[in-house]
Amino acid sequence: MRNRRSKAAGFTLFEMVIAVSIFALMGVIAFGGLGQMTRTGQAVADANDRLSDLQFAVVYFIRDWTQVSPRAIRNQYGDEEANILIEDDVITFTRSGWGNLLAQPRSTLQRVQYLVLDKQLLRRHWRSLDQGIGEQPIQVKLLDDVESMEVGFLNGLGQPIRNWPGESGDSEGAPIMLAITLELTDLGEITRYLEVPGGAL
């Protein structure tokens, strides 16, 4: 009687192997699920970072554009440049509101430029509004993985004006809106339409 109870209370080697195999299989499944969750979480974090960088770049441009000044400038060759210059999908313009917390002897107007170079969206500005000979702009990278940028005005008929200054024609041919399109490697095309601030043209 004692021997039967002892045999019934124990596990055979085969049962132990089965139990260990089941636990091992459950561990593999759990580890795989954890790995997938980790990869998914990282992908979501990367996507959020990318969208945050894109939003920062767009807001930076909008902040500059809403402060367009009618002030034309003299370039380093002494030639006059319009306050807004669009050529070959590069936009250059004069903006107001350049902070001067250190009270430096300079204007609060600033000449800025946006362009895509080597798959990077860049913002440039010059220390002097009317540029000196050989003066180089200060450059800041706003966004990576940018395939191209298209920028230009739209007139009252919705027709693009790719270069400015240019022939504006009648009132329907005058610019009423700025269109800027970024083609991103991962997100495709992003387009924003911005009003032309009053008095800018």
C-alpha cells in the first residue's frame, strides 16, 4: 500500500521532460512577444520624433514668413534684391522681429533663406541686412531626409508662380498665397499653403 502511494505521488522522467518542454515553449513565445512589443514601441517613438522634427521645421518657416518685411536689400555686389526672392525652389526674404537681447548695433530686420541641399532642409540668415563683400550666411539644419522642396506663389486663378519677382499681369495674376511642398523620404509629400502678409508685395 505504501509503495503504490509513493509511485502515485512522484513524476516519471517522461513527464518531467514534457513539463520542461512546455515551459521552454512558453518562454520562447513570451520572449518573442516581448521583442515584438519592444520593436513596435521603438517604431512608434521614432515616428513621433520624426513628426516632431517636421512640425518644428514647418512652424519655424511659418514664424519667419508671417513677419515678412517690404524692405529690399543690397547684396554683396551692391545690387538691389527684392524683399522676396524665389528662384529654383529657393526662397529668400526679409523678415522683421529679429530679437536683440544683447542690444548689439544691428537691425531687427533679418535676411533669411530656405533651401534643400544634400537631402537636408536648411535655414540660412545673414548677420547684416545689406550684405558685405564675402559675407557668408549662418546655416542651420531643420530637417533630414528631404528629397526636394517646391516653393512658389499661387495667383487668384490657382496658377503657380515659380519665380519672383516676375510678371504679375492683372489682378488675377498677382500672388495671393505661398505654396511650399516638401517631399520626404519616409512620409511622401507634405504641402502647406500660407497667406501673403499684407504689404509684403
